[in-house]
Amino acid sequence: MSKRLYFNEVVTRDGFQIESNFIPTENKVALIDALSTCGFAKIEVTSFTSPKAIPMLRDAEIVMGQITRHPDVVYTVLVPNLRGAERALDVNADELNLVMSTSETHNRANLRMARDDSFAALREVIGFVDGRRPITVSLSTCFGCPMEGDVPAATVADWAWRFADLGVQGLTICDTTGMAHPAQVQRLTELLAQRVSTVPLTLHFHNTRGMGLANVLAAAQSGIERFDGSLGGLGGCPYAPGASGNICSEDTINMLSLMGFETGIDIVKLLTVARTLPHIVGHDVPGQLIKAGLVTDCHPAPVQG
């Protein structure tokens, strides 16, 4: 029996947030509705951050109010603080995703506070929500920081344990800056499986140095069952020089499906949705399957002259 994996789609939050041209609300809603029929376990719809900080997501409440919710999909939102949590609860988000960095320098650059201050603020959010919604925590720069370099695996495991001890329902281990390599992925996932065995882990990779798919495979072969991906490979960290986007959902799912993993995703339907993405964002996207098609697509033989 093939191993079952679960995929979370993050394009309309992580993918869209650094796009320079505002994507109309109706286009976001239509894309989320289309993705909802493809078999994803979760869709990260938007972020309840300040509209001044991320103008692209200033329509968060409207989007959450207009999407058609599929009963088998968890609609999660990123929440940076107490005010964000209040807004997320007001629109009945299924799950709240909190975020901080395991790198002190990156956390100060991205969130403008020390790690201990971030932890205290997120602990307050967890207390405020008080079990009314599931909470996950995304830990950034777990495989390296563009300013500090290596982030020790023990540091990542310590922060993961501190949040697990607060009773969160999931942890996302993020290669925010695309610095991971497969052997490192294997070592860290094995350590985390020992230290936080009671909390489900999701792996979030970027393809900045072209190792995204290899890192996914290393994680899957190490026992990880949950992954984030972004349609078309959109996204990227603004504090990672030279960063490209997240791993491409359709490319990743296609690879794993060909290798015998069960993803629950209708790859033909997903590829159809992915091919609408360049029109939505107004430019080409990194995904390869959009361009090359499935390996099962046959083409006519060339005409012999």
C-alpha cells in the first residue's frame, strides 16, 4: 500500500504577498474555489496582518467571506498578533497559523522584535484563542539564515518543543531562504521526530537553490507526511537575497505521485488550474509542469519529409 501524504496550498497568501501588482479580490476567490476541488488538505487563504505591511492582502475579510468552503478542506490563515487573531475568529477561519523565526537576526528583520518577545506575544495569542480554533506555528529559517548562516538543529528543536509544550496542533518547519539540502533535512526531521513526537510536522521548502524537490523527497522518505507548496512556484522571502519562490505544488505532487505516493490530489485538475496562474499574476511562473505537461501526454510523431 502506498504511503499517504497531505498537501497544503499557500499560493494566495505566501505566493501572492510579494507580487507587485494587486490581484483583484474576485480572482483570488475564484482561484481558491478552483483549488478547493483538487484534493488539498488545507489552503492558506490569506493573512490578517496590517494592510499597510502587506497591501496585497488588504482584502482578507472579503476573500474569507466570499470563498466557497469545501467540507474536506481546512481553510487556514496567517495571524501575526492578537488583533489578527480577533479578525480571523470574526470570519470563522478553520485554523490560525502563527509565525516566528528560529534565527534572532531574521526575526528582528522580519517581525521587528527579539525571538523571546515573539514567543511571548504568540503565547498570548494562543491563550486568547483558548482552544476555539486549532493553532499551528510556522518556524522560519530552520535550515539556515541569510544573515547568520547555520541555525543549529538543537535551536530549532528547542523552539519546536516550547510551542509543543503550549499545546499547539501542528508545527511547520520552514526552509524560508532555500538553504536546505537533503542530508540536513533527514537529520533535522529525525531529531524533531524524537523531540516533538506528539505534534504533527509540516515541511515548507523554497527552491532558491534548486533543491526543493530533492528536499521534499528526503523528508517524505524520513517519515514526513505533510507539505506546503505554492501553485506555479510563486512566493519568496523578502529578507533572503536572490530568493526564488516556494516549491511548486504541481511539480512536487506530480513527482511524488509518479513514485507511488498517494497525495489525494487530482493532478490533471490541478494542472488545469495552474495554467491559469500566469494570466492571474500577469507574468510567467517558475513551475515546469505547466510548460512540459504530464509524462502521460503523448504527442504525434514528426512528419517525415
